[in-house]
Amino acid sequence: MERRNDRVVVVGEVLFDAFPDGDRLGGAPFNFAWHLQGLGFAPQLLSRVGEDPRGARILTAMAAHGMSPDGLQRDPTHPTGVVRVRLDGGGGHGFEIVPDQAYDHLAAPPVAAAARDADLFYFGTLATRAPESRAAILTAASAAPAVRFLDLNLRPGCWSAPAVTACLEQATVAKLNDDELTVLCDLYALPTGEEAGCRGLGERFGLHTVIVTRGERGALWLDDAGAVEQPAPAVTIVDTVGAGDGFAAVAATGLLRGWSPATTLERATAFAARICAQRGACPDDPGFYAPLRRDWGLEGTWS
């Protein structure tokens, strides 16, 4: 099998999701990069952590998973990011996103330099909540030459219309959930209805692909060829934390590998369901990914 060197650069927050029963690694960009590593890629994660015990735990976990720590900046002043997670009885969750964390203070030059030769550049909106990191991320996105994959994350109090608009202006692919699509349709006076709203969003910002996750209703993919829908598989939910990030990682894999939208959505929704069936966003068992690499033809992806 031919081996490929797709260069994936991921920028944004790395943090701990503080569950009632303990901390678990999280942050959408970190989860995304973790899954791509498990699927056989070697993504470069660009983030910032504190010089504290949580930061050290992140470095240790990345090393154990085979991820390079070279893109992690160390911050002597600000702490490693934390999100306090509240679980409800049905497997759902809520968040309290702690402000002024290390990832809010990304230094721009190394981030922009890494983006210039990326085959896929992933960024999200949460890490753009603070001016310093926003400038670093948008500068890097403008330098990225290929697929610029924006994962929207419109958490209350952690986004602004100008920042989201600036991110969309730099993206070529946007992934969001159905609630976020409703927010953007209102914000930009786009047509109502999921497919019409996606089309309006794509036309306004020059996106070649818009992907919407819809929870138990599955997912929608819209590109120049039209719309494709995929129902969600049945799953016993343990918790839904990180399911969208797993979906995004498989969607990005489909873009890199040239899978059809139908195949990509089928695999992405199945992967998200597997994440929902376990506690936490990042499986640390290599056996979680091995059958997927085999079945999806990803063995030998990275050389």
C-alpha cells in the first residue's frame, strides 16, 4: 500500500474537562488531533499550556499516544485550560468554560509558520475568544494554502459575531451543529431550513463544504454537488462529550482521502456513536482505532 504524508495542522485549545468524578483531557482541537493520531495520521497540535501539573499531564498523555509535543507553547503565567462539566441523567452535559487560560495567549509567529504547508488546517472558534489567540489563529488561517477546516463552537459568553465572521471568512469547510446553524441563520439573515441555511452560509463565505451534525437525527453534508444526509446509528449513550470532535476528525479524514460524502458521513456518524458509548472524549486504548484503520484503508497512512 502506498504510504502518504498528509500534513495536518491543528490549532486551538487543549484543556481538561473536569467531570464530577475527575479530570479528562479535552478541548475540541486536542480531541480532533488525538483521533487523527489514532487513525494513523501525525497531526501537529499548536496550543498553549501552563507550566503546572495539568500541563505536564498533557505532555505525558500526548507522548503515550505518539503525538509530538513540539507545537505546545508553555505559559509561565496562565494556567492550563479547564472546563467544568455538568452531567444530566440522560447522558447530556453542560459546561462552565473558565476564562483567561493559557490557550487564550497563543503566540502568533510559530503558529503562522506551521500553517503554511498544511494539507489540512483545522481551527475552531473557542480559542478566538481572546484577542491574542484570535490574532494568532486568523493569521495562521490566512497563511494556510489548502483545506481550512473550521469547527464552530458557539459556547455562551465565548464568542462574538465579529470573531465568528472573521473565522468564516478564512474557512473553506465549516462544520457546525444544528443549533449553531440556527444562530448563524439569524445572525446573517440566511434562508430558513437546514439545507437552505447551509447553502446560504456557503454562498456568503465562499465555503466549498458545509457539514451539520444533528444529534439523534444524524448529519447533513452540502457541497457543490448537492446535499447528502445520514441518519444516526442506534447507541446506548454514556455521555456525549467530544462526539462532535470525533465526527469532525473522520470528516477531515474523508476530505484528505477523497471519500464520497455518503461514505464520509456514514463513517463519521458511526465513529461519533462509538464516542458516545464511552466515558470521555479521547480513548486511550489503541484497540479502539486499529479495526477502523484496517477497515477504512488507513493502515500505513503516515510514513
